Amino acid sequence: MQKRLVLPAVLALAALLAGCASPLDRVAERAKTEMLGLTEAQLKACAGAPTAVNREGATDIWSYFRETSRSATAISDVGYTPTNRGETTYDYFRYCEATFMLQGGRVQAVEFRGRTATGREIMEPCGAIVERCVKAQ
């Protein structure tokens, strides 16, 4: 009886976690396939000028970099003293490096490397780089 409940529970959990991705996370995932075949002009029109351009053999490598940061302050009454006001400031830092490999003037591969200050992988800043390049859904 318990074995019959495990699979539906696992599937429900997977569906719930899939719904946690931000819209920009989903844009980045879709870009990995939807942007294949774009011309140099199309890539530049939707993503802007690349941060860096390199060449390896017959492959042009266009790189884009985006970072975001902000601070937030949490106030707590726990441990409050006149010299310790119970305030803690957190810095949020996220970045993405998007790399496009072009051959014959067309995108052949798309790679994203995105992280937060704590090292957690995140694709939201990557989605912000390419959001004008993928079809709206």
C-alpha cells in the first residue's frame, strides 16, 4: 500500500518544485534551445553588444556578463541593547556569464554560468540577458 503512494507523492513534489523557478529562470532554460540558429545580427539586436568577443579556430565566442546586488536590513528585538540595535544587513549578489558559440555567423551553442554570493547556482540574471531573444509564453 505504501509503495503505491510513493510515486504520486514524488511526482507531486517535483511539480511543486518546478513551479518555484522564477520566470527569468525559465527564460534562460528555453534560450538554450530557442536561440540556436540566430544570426550575429539577431543576437546583437536582442541581447545587445557582447562584453567580450573571442575566436577559437572557426568558432566566435560572444560573452555577456550581468550582475545584480542589493542590500536588505533585518531588524530584530532579540538581543537588543543600546549598543546592539538588533539590525543585520545582508548583501545579495547574483551574476551570470552567458556564452554564445557562433560558427558561420550563427549561434551553435548557448551556455550559462550563474551564481549567488553564497555559491548557489541561479539562472535569473541569465534570463535577464536573453529575455528579449526568446518567444513570449
